[in-house]
Amino acid sequence: MSKMESTVSIPFLDERQAMVAYNSLRVEAEPARSRVKRSLSVSGRSLVASFTAEDTRSLRVSVNSFFAHVVLIADTIKQFG
């Protein structure tokens, strides 16, 4: 079976906000038993996340969890700058 892959780019208002999100998320490693590898980077004002998983379900769970964290970070940035 081939690996499943997904890459998402989340735009922020500026590079500083993208870096805040990056620094917040980079410490959130996938669990050791996870079948997903995630890499993060910042490109201009966008946070870029790439996922590689052994199966569709694992990919979906990881991406959904990632977006839940991104929403929380975006809300925090909005609230506190």
C-alpha cells in the first residue's frame, strides 16, 4: 500500500503571526505510536504543514487535530495580538 500525503498552507496576516503558530505547533510532536510524520515550515506569512501517513484514517485524524490546534492559536493571536 502506498503512503498517503497531504500538504496545507495556512495564511496569516504577517510573518510574525505565522512564526508564532509555527513555534507553538513545532513542540506538538506526533505520538510515538503514530503512523503519521508531520513537518512544519514558514513560507512568508504562511504556515506550511506536510503530512505522510500509512493510511487514510491516520492522515485524517492527524490533519483534523492539526487544524483544531491552528484554530486555537489563531483565536489566541486574535485575542492577545
